[in-house]
Amino acid sequence: MNRKILVVDDEPLVLSAIDRALSKAGYEVKAVQDGNSCLEALSLGSFGLIIMDLHIPGSSATELAESVKARCPEAKFIFISGGHPPENGVPYIQKPFRINEIRKLVGSILGDTAQN
């Protein structure tokens, strides 16, 4: 199981909260604020999970997700947003959210029963 997680969100407080919570749970987390930084992080290694805001300034979430999948096809996704959920069946968490929601969903997706 790849316990490396890439978090992409333009809100520093959201990034910090997710990074801190998942790091404490034993995951290796890389947090970035934009699409270019996301793609740069992927050039340095693979991730088991990508947690991505649907609304990142200067980026289309759909195009960014397609680029991520091309570079890291084994990665799973969780989308987060204050807006409406995507219609593509990808796991989604509505902002504002509770950190326990993220931890539980991450554990479930990565097959880490200790986190559920």
C-alpha cells in the first residue's frame, strides 16, 4: 500500500489541517497550493492518493486530474470543495468538513483498517 498522499488546495488553512491530521495518522503527506506544484510533486515520485480541491485558481480540476492520472495511474482520488460534488463517482468531501471524515475516508480508500 502506497501511504504517500498529495494534497492540492489553494487554502493554506485547509492544506495545513489535512497535512497535520494525516501526518499524525502515519501517512507521508505532500501539500501544494496549485496545479503546477502538483505536477512538479508528481515528477519527484508517485502517490497512492491525491486529495484535490475542485476549484484551484488557474487550473481546471478535470484537466489537472487527467494529467495526474497520466503521470500516476495507480493513484486514487478524493475531491474536496465548498461547491457541488462531481458527477464522476470520485469520493468527495464537502467543505467545511471534519478532519475525522478525511481520516476515515483515506483509511478506507487506502485499505488501512487501523484508520477506520
